[in-house]
Amino acid sequence: MVQSGLGINDFVPMLSRSRDSGITWSDPVPAFPDLRTTGSIFCSIGPGPFLFGIRMKIGQPGESFWSDATQGMMQNDLVWSRSHDAGTTWSAPAVIPMDGPGSAEAPCPLCGTSKGRWIATYSPYNNFDPETKVDRRRVVVCVSDDRGATWRHRNALRFDPEHSGGAEAWTIELSDRRLLCAGWHVDHAGKNDYPNAYAISSDGGDTWSATGNTETMGQSVALTALPAGRVLMAYNQRKFGERGIRIALAKPTATSFGLEISELAWSAKTVTQHGTSAGHAEWTDFSFGEPSLTLLPDGSMLLLFWCIQPDGSGIRYVKLRSC
């Protein structure tokens, strides 16, 4: 997505293609050229291909979709779209009903399971109305068995500490057909830092294991399945140790994330733009984030993320090869 500034309600999803494993890229084009002046859409692309994310109405140019007073987003909808011509054109965004009042944050691609089930993941957020009571102490999965015609909801992650919540969560299907949901465990009071959280489902998302911790201290996650039930998890590190984006290798179970290794994949020169605390409440000052990780046919890994850094701003990528 491109926008005029962090926090401004004018997201435009843009698509760019690479035919040489990420060495060169085509000029970006808007996914929904007819909607760019009426709807602000923040979404991600996944197999299908699908686009999934949130949509907000545009009221006036330059308006913010974020409220510091409520620590919430402008009221939005969950939407999905599908392409039948390799991403050249897309269906009109269709709404996915949410589970309860409030807005949603949804950076994760739509997950299509091997049995044909669709899983859409989101974190409940406050909206602009201080009277709206939102159950933020969870990450929700929306489940459809009829290609998006109807949806039901389950809590994939549930947080016990007061003021806890989830953010930037992902759900994927592992090679053994279990589902893994992982996300940033946020303290909205700004007093504590928690390890990233995760849970496992062995029945396609109907029920989930108790929420556990990944043993990684960070913010945001992105998941990619590996053979033998393993997973690669990319996550932001803005507050502990070397700052940047790390990649962890794990073999999760219902009782242990099974962390095997975690290494720095990209080093950030700046963590925030103006030296703020890098806490969740100051997210509009972050200088990098939203990683995603893709395995390429040659065995390398393509890590993508946005950044505002002294040596350049935009969508950056790093290619890595496992050893």
C-alpha cells in the first residue's frame, strides 16, 4: 500500500511483479483503480490469488484513520477479493462480518487450507467512539466453508493480563495440516513487554490450544510453512538487542513453540523517526515494519517490509539463502 503519510486515511494497494526471483520489479499499478478516491484499503496478497484486509471510507483528503484519544482506528470493514487472471483484475471487495463491535487490524493474507476452508485473521481494535466497548484481549479467526458466502468466528489467541491485546497476527497451515496463529502480544497500558504469542489448531480452526509464547521478544510476525511441521517466523525487533527484522526457525506444538534458532536478517539504522519509545502507542513514528517472508523456487527466502530509513524509504527486500 502507498499513502501520503503514516496514519493518513488514503491507502492505495499497489501490485508489482518480478519474473527473476526478486532481482527486478515492474512498475507498480493500483489493484483497484476505480476505488482509490472513495475507499482506503489496507490489504495483503496470498495464494489464490486473494487480497484480504480492511477498508475505510474516505471522508476528506488528509484525514487520519487513527485516534490518539481512543487508541483506535476509524470504523472499518474486513474485505476480501479474488483474481482469476493472475492478479491483472480483481473482484469487487466483499465484506467479512466481524465478531462484535469495533474496528479490525488485518495484515495477514487469507489462508486457504488443504481441505478448502478459508481462514481470515484479525485483531479487534477500538474505533473513534469512546463509548464503544471492544473485546481487545484476543485475536479472531473468521472461518468459511462455502467460499466466503458465510462466516463464523473463533478466538485463536486469548490474552489474560489486563490491558493485553493482539496486533499484526498471522495464521497459516503447516505442512502437517495443523493451523498456526501467531502475533504481537501488546500491553496497551505501555508498562510491559511480552513475548510474541502463538496457538495451534488441529481441527481446521474450530478449536485452539491455550495461548503460549514463542520465546521471541518482538513486534509483529509473518509466517511461512516449511516441511516436517516447521515454520519460519519473521518479526520486528525495535526494543531489544540488535534492532531490525529477525527470522526464527521453530517446530511448534500445542505446548511449546519449539524455537530452534533466531537470527537478524536486516539491520535498521533507525527504529523510530523521531526517537520515541517504539511502543505500540507510538506506531505512527515507526521507521520500519510489516515484514513478510516467501520461499522461492530456488530455495532462497524473500523478505519484504516497508521502511523509512536514512538510506532510502519505500518497500525494501532482502534475499537470503538457508544453510
